[in-house]
Amino acid sequence: MQRTHRRPFAQRGLGYLTGLLVVFGAAGGGALAVQEKPYPIFTAEHFVPAMKTVGQAFAAVTASLGRNEFEDSKAYLVISRDRLATTITFWRDRKKDDAIMMLRNAVAKLDDLDAALSADKIDPAAVAASVKQVGAACEACHATYREQDPVTKAYKLKTGTIE
Ligand code: HEC
């Protein structure tokens, strides 16, 4: 399998992602099951690392797309999708219906990208358009619920949006 003979990849955290790849790769299309699994507590301390993983995995999607390594892109896409989907619990617990809608939309855009990457003949323009739509869907929620510390540049939940 080509994936196991991956070239050195200068991205930090790849070992971690590869580990996740194995775990989530096995889950495959079971993403919905993951989403429905009861998750007793989903605190901000859970949310931030989840979002970091989504960010790293999606960066790996776009990086591998740039190298036309579509199988890798799809594998990283599964991680992005599953990790993002599980964060729904965080918003549900806090009754943030607008965030839930934005989250569902982002997951749907990731699914569209997966469909574009699963075409018999991959259309680069369609893939690029789909990547853009994913980015816009992520950004929609970030604009409402995320803020960046001007000094440290660290991201966090926007003050006052979550009690
Ligand atoms: C429903 C809301 C929502 C959606 C959708 C969403 N995010 Fe986030 N994201 C947040 C919030 C809130 C934060 C700030 C808290 C944090 O840093 O984890 C955040 C933070 C981040 C961070 C910074 C993590 C850190 O702390 O360093 C990255 C990277 C990120 N998101 C990537 C993505 C990507 C990529 C997508 C789309 C595939 C996405 N997000 C979709 C809400 C969302």
C-alpha cells in the first residue's frame, strides 16, 4: 500500500496524525455512529485539541492535494470530518443551534469534497472549488465563535459566546 511508504513530510505532528489515521481509517464510513455516540462531557478543554486536529488534518488534505496524492487527501479528509463531527456535542450541550447548523454545513462541505475526490476522473477545478467552500464553511463559524489573542496569536472561544 502506497500510504505506508509515505515520503518524509515536513509537517509537525504527522506521527500523531498517522496514528489517528489508523484509528479513524478503521471507522471508515462509520462517522455518523461516532457522532451519535453519547459523550458525557465535552468541555472547552476537549474542544480545542479537537479543533487543532481538524486544522492539522485539513492542512494535510490541502498539502497532499497540491502534490496530487489524492489517496492521502482522502485519508486526511476522513480524520478532518470525523474529528469535526464529534464537536457537535459541545454545541448541543450549550444549545447553540446556529453553531450546530454551521458545523453541519462544514461537515456537508467536507463530504462534497470527498465526493469530488472519489470521482473516476478527478476534476481539479471541482476539487479546488470544493476546498474553497470548506474553507468558507469553517470561517463562518470562526467569525462568530473564535477569537485570536493579538499578542500570542493563540485561538480561543470568543469571550462571552459560551457561558
Ligand atoms: C461550528 C463552529 C466551527 C466550525 C464549523 C469550525 N471551527 Fe475551527 N474553531 C472553532 C472555534 C470556536 C475555535 C476556537 C477554539 C479553539 O482554538 O479550538 C476554532 C479553532 C480552530 C483552529 C485553531 C486551533 C487552535 O487553538 O490552535 C483551527 C486550526 C481550526 N479551528 C480549523 C478549522 C477547520 C479547518 C474547520 C473546517 C473544516 C473548522 N475549524 C470548522 C469553531 C469551529
